[in-house]
Amino acid sequence: MKNRFWLVALLALVAAPAAARPLDDVLSSGTLVIAVYRNFAPWSFEESGTLTGIDVEIGRLLAEHLHVAPKFLARMPGEDVDSDLRANVWRGDIVDRVMADVMLHVPVDKELGLRNDMVVICCAYEQERMAVVVDPEAVPAVSFGAFRNRKIAVEGGSTADLLLSALYNGAISDNVRRATSFEAAVAQFSSGEVPALMATRAQVEWAAAKAGRRVSVEEWPLLGVVKTSWPVGLATRVDAHDLAYALEDALTEAAKDGRLAAIHARFNVTWQPPAN
């Protein structure tokens, strides 16, 4: 019986979620732990072995505001944002239960927040919008109807893939070139293998800068699609409200004084302020 008691206690300890760190704990530790997505250019990706990107720079800005050092957890996305919030913010990953103080690039969405009552989702700092970059010599048209007889690259399984596959009752689905990663889709476009690429506007602007030729970034209507734009912000655990407030102050100041726009510009991206 005694051994069984200790086994139950040990299992409970292992299963217990790590404690959230309120603002005072972050300040006293001298480190802000920041979760970003891995291989997510231009937001967070490796270049010459160094983690870089817009969200990485924003993470450094947040840490600087608190006068602490940034520590990044670059993680692959899970099945959905809910699982990412669980692994990164309020429970920790399955293996070692490590979690971040804050996760960046979280959709600021009421339903997502209601489903995840262990986190605070707030502080929108960017408005994501779907867009397409095209070679205007190869795609002279001004609508997605052009891809009834032309190829367009996307990251397989992305929002762009889902939207294009359903557009015109699937009429252009066979012309959607689905790459294994966004970087691979960019390579298809940059090489001229396909004349167009669809992703979020930040992604296609980043890709346009790498194309090495004249290209055009467009936001064509997606007929029948209700939502093609959404704000993104950050998430902390629900018992770290004071940390969320402090980070919100940092983002508000950076938006006003032009630092957010400057960070985006360094990656050839136009800052899109969150819609009210």
C-alpha cells in the first residue's frame, strides 16, 4: 500500500502543469522565455544557423522593455493553435514540460480564447491578410480565375491551400502546386517554375524581395470566403495577467514610435496595423 501511495504521488507530480511565472518572477530571473514557431519565415526562422525573423525581433523588443534577456523556444506547430497554446504556454511540452512565459503569433480570436481558458490572448500587433505574388508577364489577369490554366504555389495544408482548393468549386485545385514547406513554395516561384505564390501578405512580400525579378503583390477577392484577414498577438498563462499587461505596454509604445514598422521593414515586409 505504501509503495502504491508513492507511485500515485509521483505520477501526480509528473502530470502537474508547470507554474506560470508572473511579472515579478520574470524580472527577478532576468530572462523572458518566448515561444515562436520554427521554420516560419519571415516571422521566425533560421538563417546561417541563427534564429531570426519579425517575431524574434519583437521578442527581443519585449525583453528589452522589461530589462531582461530573451530566451527563445522555437517549436514546430502542432495539430492546431489549441495544442500549440497547451504545449507552449500553460502545460508545457510532452517530454520535459518546458513552457514559455509568452507565445507570439497567436490569432486574437474570441472563440479561440473561450476554448482556451488557461491562457490570456491579447495585444494584437499585426493584421494578417491573404495575398498573392505574381509574375505580371506570366499572369496578366487580375483574379484567381487566371489559375484555371496556370500554376500557383502554396505550402501544402496551409490556409492558402485550403482556400484555393475550394475556390470555384475546386476548378483550380489541379493547378495548385503544393510544396512540403513555405520555403519550398518560395523556391518554386523564385526559380520561375510557377508564376505565382499565395500565402499571407507578409510571407509573399518576403518572397517577392527574394524573387530577383519584377513581381507584383496583389490582394484579389476570394469569392465566397468570409474571413481572409485576422489579427495576431500574444498569449500568456491566465495567472500571469500582470506580465501580459506589461508586454501590451511595450507593443503599444513600439507601434507609436515606429519600431514595429522598422522591424517589419528589415525583412522587406510592410507592417499591417491590427484592425480595430
